[in-house]
Amino acid sequence: MVLDLLPRNIGALDCAIRILLGTALLGITFFGPQIYFGWIGMGPLLSGIAGYDPFYDFFGFSTCRRSTR
């Protein structure tokens, strides 16, 4: 998607879930009880935007229907 340097290994539904989850966790940090736990949302948010997860790559797992590389 955004980063063409990395092979895409996250499908569209997985991307949408990651972006929603990451946004919700970051929302907790800024608008909720303002705990630092919400910064964990940066991981799912960035991997959802990029369409790439290094843990999926390490374990050879992919939710993408077709390989782009």
C-alpha cells in the first residue's frame, strides 16, 4: 500500500481491523483516562497503514490473497 519497499502480507480486512484497533488505543491515550498503555496502538496502526507485519514475515504467515512479490 503505502510502502512499496516491503512485501505486502496483510489483507484488506486485517488492515482495517488493525487501523481501527490502533486508532481506538491511541484515542484512549489522548481522550480517555490518558494512560500510556494506549501508545501500544501505534504498532497495529502503522502495520495496518503499511500493509506489512514483520511478525507475519518471520513466521511465514500472510492474510493477503495474492503475493505482490
